[in-house]
Amino acid sequence: ECWGKAAVRAREAGFDAVEIHGAHGYLISQFFSPYTNRRTDGYGGSLENRMRFALEVCRKVRESVGPDFPVTYRMSAVEGLPGGTTLEDSVALAKRLVADGIDALHVSVGLRETNFMVSPPACVEKGWNAPLSRAVRDGIEAAVPVIVAGRVADEQTAQGIIDRGDADMVAMGRALIADPFLPAKVAAGEAGDIIRCVGCNEGCVAGSARGTGIGCALNPLSGAEGKYDLDPVASSKKVAVIGGGPAGRWLRRNPPGFRCRRSFHLRQVCGNHPPQRPAYGDDGGRSAQALAHRERRGAYGNGNGEGREHPFRRDHGLPAANRHTQPDAGNRHRSRPYRTGRSPLHRAGFPQPHRKCLPLRSRRLHHQGFRCRKLLTLI
């Protein structure tokens, strides 16, 4: 009765369809799964008894909303633990649902005890549930559309599933939390502006578990759409964003509503003088060529041959002949000679590790053309 009344409310509220959630360890799934159903009456024991509750719910919903209102059913094809629902059980249930007039089947996996299957992390292959949806679709002989969920994180994965005939439709959950406009951007040819889900589960799954609400680690507006005023300001301001993380990468693409230019002169912000360094006496054991280069660039020399020691360069008692080739014990991020004058930030006193010594994520950004220490000035 409750499911039927809820479906009627959804129809009256203007929804285009309702889906009965018979997956992931919720009540209907608990009746169907031999792992959780220990009843000895007409609703437990045999497969026929265990599917009875799901069939009764679907019949009541159909009776309540009428024959012309779409009703779909979501199932966990497998539960991923001993004694749980098997694919054969799910195919048998799918056949009965189709016979009772269900309009579509939505194939997922897992339950609370195997939540890693419900929201698989980034290490799981994209579209990994497609073989299960294919088995269900073949079992019902494609009598109704079959939907599949499970790491369908991008349009390429979705298109591959459809092209292979593994399913008729795909369901995106976390991908749309990261960017609700993913389908529209793909249709408009703006796939490069999509905020891609990385499967970290930090804002969506973890936020739900913490009780703080669903959000996204990559999209601060997810779950907070009404919190911020994004209307254009009356007068523009200059804002500096330093770094190659998500904020810097996002602004680097010049999103709509922002005019962005790259500034290569940190002294415009810090002043006309580089940070003062304590005098180190002579050239500190470094090569005469490097010292001359520094003096030409005016960063660590005063033009009179008096070099200043860089704060991230120490010799640590190495022989003079090897000081410019040995790894620097004071800076574990660098194992090659310090390259002076590579960037304005370097000349201003910020470390500039070699590309091969950067962390993996920074190397990837570097390869894609993003310098991790560029200054972005918004006008």
C-alpha cells in the first residue's frame, strides 16, 4: 500500500516515471536475497517465495499509477558475498517482472555489506557492470529496455556499452554529481569543460555517510547550489590564484564569466625587489657559470660578484668537485643541479624542482601544459 501511495504522489508532483528500488540491501532486496531472508513462511525459503514481495510491490504500484505511467525496477544482479543473490536468481526475477508489466529494468550490484561494489572506487574499471546487464538483457530477450549503472563515468564508456548491446540505457550517478551538465556539454561539443568524476567518493559517498550531505571534491557547487551568489559583480576585481591544483587548472581554462590572463611577474605582487637572502660570502662552491648566470639575471647577485645563497640549496659538506652533481640532502624533491633563472617565481626565491622529481599528479599537469607555479590574475 505504501509503495502504491508514494508512486501516486510522484505522478501528481509531475515526475515522468517512478523506479522501485529493489537493490543495495533495502527492504525489497532483503526479501529477495537468501543472505538476509531467513523467513520460513510464504515469503522465505524458495526462490518463488523470496521474489513474492517484490512482485506484489510492483503490482500494487502498477495498479495505483495506471498502465500508461512508466514504472522501472532496480535490482542487484549479484551481491558479491557467499549466500547472496546470484545472477541466475536475478534473471528469473527479471522474467517475472517483465511478465507483470514492468517498463524497464535497472541493473546494479551489491548491498550494504559490499558497499564497495555499489560505489566502486577509482581502481575499478569503468562500466564494469556491463556484462551483468548483458546477461539480464539476454535472459529477458530484450523484451524491455535494460539500464546499467556502475562507474559509467564518461560519455565514452556510455557509448561503448550502448554500441556493444550490453544495455539500452546507462545511469550516471557520481558523474552527474561532479558535473550535472555533462550530457548537455557533450551534446554541445564542450566535453573539454566537463568536471570529471575521479571516483574518489570523498564528497558524495563519504558526505552521505557523515551526514553532512552529498557534495563533490572537484565541484564545490554540488550540494550547495543555493548557497553562493554567482551573479556577475558590479565592478571587477583582481584576484590572484597561485598553484596548479583543481582551482588553478579550472581557472586556466578561462571559464565563462571570467576574463583571465597569465602573469609571469611575481614582482608585480611582491614588489620590485626579490626576497633578501643572507650573504653567503663567495659563490658557495657553485660553478662560476651558474654564478654569472645569476648575476646576469639579477636574482641572486648584486652585480658586484657577491652572490646570495638560495634557501633551498645547501652543499652539506660535499666535495667541491661534486657539489653541483650530487643529490641535495636539504631538498629531497630535487636530485639534479638547481637550474637558475627558469621562471620568475624561481628568481623570486621559490623552489623549482625538476620535472622528473615532481609528484605524479604534478608531472601529469606539467605534461598537459600546466606549469604548477604560474600566477593567474583575474581581471
